[in-house]
Amino acid sequence: MMAEIVGGKVLVVSDLETTLEAAVGGGPGVIVIGGTGSIAYGRDANGRTARAGGWGLAISDEGSGEWIGRAAVSSVLSAKDAGEDPPLLAEILKLWKVSTLDELVRHANASPTPDFASLFPSVLKAAEAAEASALKVLRAAGMALAGLVNNVIGRLFPDSRDVPVAMSGGVFRQSELVRKVFYNEVVAAHPEAVVQLEVVDPVEGALALARKPQK
């Protein structure tokens, strides 16, 4: 379809490749994408690649927007079980247009599955107000995303000296707390890795790949 629309050669690649290109060009490194889903991907100096996570919303995608939404619902329900009344609960009820806890539970367990990622802005808002349940969820997201990267580093870079690590995706872009926890966890596990502080834009990688001469 693309060949019918544009002239010249068409190169079809995944967002993993465009993000890695944006982060390190053709060199070695590891990237992690935290968006609606999540995945980590890396390439060593010999061109070997490895991935971690990204196995689908139902069973994986740790630290993603969808995962954060699910964790937020679970967190507020646990808080209610403990006799608390977290403000985040009211935000979730309002967003999903339900009025009672029972309606929330039915909606969360409905088929097809509701859009848990739509709750991410509400979690961010609650975290800005220092709500404990939201802060806990975002910290857990940062740790989960770091775990994906640490798995890839361990497989590709036994000596993690100077290995570039980059973040990408809306979760990282919108949550300073997730970025901070992620950075600290990766550096704690691999002190000699070089974790980039800026969130990478995969579009830059797509443009860079498009500029390269194709064989």
C-alpha cells in the first residue's frame, strides 16, 4: 500500500528499530518504550539483539499506561478493603461514568476489557496531589520498566560499561516520577550504564532511517 502512495523504496520496520535508531543510531544500546504497552529492546556491538516484555496487555506490558490503569484500580480497591477512601477512586468513577464501587468492579471485569490506559491521566493528577495509592502505582511502573531494561542488559552486555540506555513513550514523557524511579533502578543495577535523561522520539529515528541509503 505504501509503495502505491510514495515513490522510491519502502522500508517497513517496527517502532523498536526506529526508537533504537533515534537513541544510538547504528550503534549498541538499549531502549525501553513505555506507552499503552511496554517493551525493552537492545543491540550489542556485534549486532545481536534481545527483547524483554511486550507480550501483550493481558499477560505483560509491565509499567505501561494500560498496566498503570489496572494497577490503579487494584490499588483503590485494596485501599477500600483497608477502610480508606482514596481520592483517586472518585476520579476513576467519574472518568468511567459509574457511580458505585459495584459498578466499577463490573466495568473493570467486563468483556471486552475497558480502556485501562485512559486512567493514566487521573493517576498522574492524583500523584501530583501526593496521593499515596497513585504514587505507589507510578513507583511500581518505574521499577517494572527498569526490570525490562535490566534483563536486556544482562543478556547482551555482561560488562555494562558505558552501554547507552534510553526511554521512550508517553508514560516516561508525562511522569517525572516514573523517569526518576526508572533511572535510579537501572543505575543501581548497572552503575556504569549511561542512562539518557531525555525521552527519545521514535519519529527522529524513522527520519534517520529514511535518510540512509538503502541497499
